[in-house]
Amino acid sequence: MKGKTALVTGSGRNIGRGIALHLAGAGCNVVLNGSQDRAACETVAEKVRAAGAEATIEMCDIGDREAVLAMAASALDQFGTVDILINNAAIRPGGDFLEVSEDDWNKVMDVNFTAAFHLCRAFMPGMIAKGWGRIVNFTGMNAQMGGHSRPAVTVSKHAMWGLTKTLSRDYGPKGVTTNIISPGTFPDISVDTSTPDFEAMRQANPSGRLGTPDDIAAVVDLLMTDEGGFINGQMLQVNGGVVNQF
């Protein structure tokens, strides 16, 4: 990964943080992104630099088109190209389909899907020019099964799967792979997982545990390698063995 640059949305904590640190450990420069907690991103940036890689922070609301385009332009200005794009950030508000407002619907779509559209378009030309690129998108188990009372989230994550399949076909021949990961239960580090609900999920999981950011980062590590270059257009379910429908 030395000499390559990655942009990871939502990289101040949890899965995004784990991916960013794994990429840095492999020598990859990382553009970190967060929407509110700059201090968390600064902490990750320190760890990236300690690993010997370059780190820069781009704070922005990825649901804002102009902010996303400015972030992409800044990353390209600093590094020339972005070789790896990890579309991780998302919001997951609940609400009944008949009650969700159009503004709230559009906000979920902008953050969970449209931001990835803009970032893929911004970085794809550089990937094609190099003949090498990696895009990793994220969906989720609720989206696959039709998450209860989360209609906009379900639709936005299905859209990411459609984008993944399209890009993999169109740009795979040019050396750019696009895949999507469906995580299982990965609790926020600030959440108390000793509660009965989490304990029930742990016991119900065939692996007998909940997920960690390293579980996802290990899969991303494989996709980054040349040996992983034949994995393209796939949904990779990282959930400990929970059976999904799609």
C-alpha cells in the first residue's frame, strides 16, 4: 500500500477507524473524514502518522453535495489521486414510512448513497488512469431483510448495492474493483454491551460473539491486495454466521 492514498468516510470511530488504521499499517496515506467530532479524527490521525503514513482530516457533512465535492477536490489537490475509497459513513434514523418527511428521506439518501455517487465520480478517473483502484461500499443486514421502521435506510443501502454491481461491471476491466460489505452487529464503543438485548444477540450468533472493527478491516485488507483483485462486484457478509436474505 505504500504510495497509495485512501479516503475513509466516517473514520473517527468504530468500523471506519479500524479500516483507516489497518490501511495505515500497510503504508497507505489516509484522508480521514468526520462530521462533528474532530477530536476523534485527530486521535486517529496521530495513530496513522505513528504508523509511518500521512494523514489529513476533512471534516464535512457528507450529506451536503458542495461539502463532499470540496472534500474530494482537497484530497486530490493534496495527494494527486485517491486510490482507495471506503464509503462507510451512514445515518440510520427510525420512523414509520407513512410519517417520514420528504426532507428526512432526502437527508438519509444524501448521506447514505448520494455522497458515494459523488466520491466515486471524483476519484474514478484517477483510478482508471493508474489501472488500479479499490472501492468498498457498505450495506447492512437490516437493509437486506427490510429493516423494521427504517424505510429510507433500507432503500439507501439497496441503492449502494446497485451502485456496487454497476461500477464493478463497467470499471473492473480497467483495474478498479468495487465490492460491498454487509456487517453484522458491531456495537459502538460507547455502548454498554452487557445489556440483555446485546447478550441475546451474542448468544444467538453462531460465532458466540459480536463483531469488532478488526473483523471488517481484515476483509478490507484482503480486497486491497493484488491477490484480492479477482473479488469484484460481491457482497461480503461479515456477521459471524447469521443467515441473511437478499
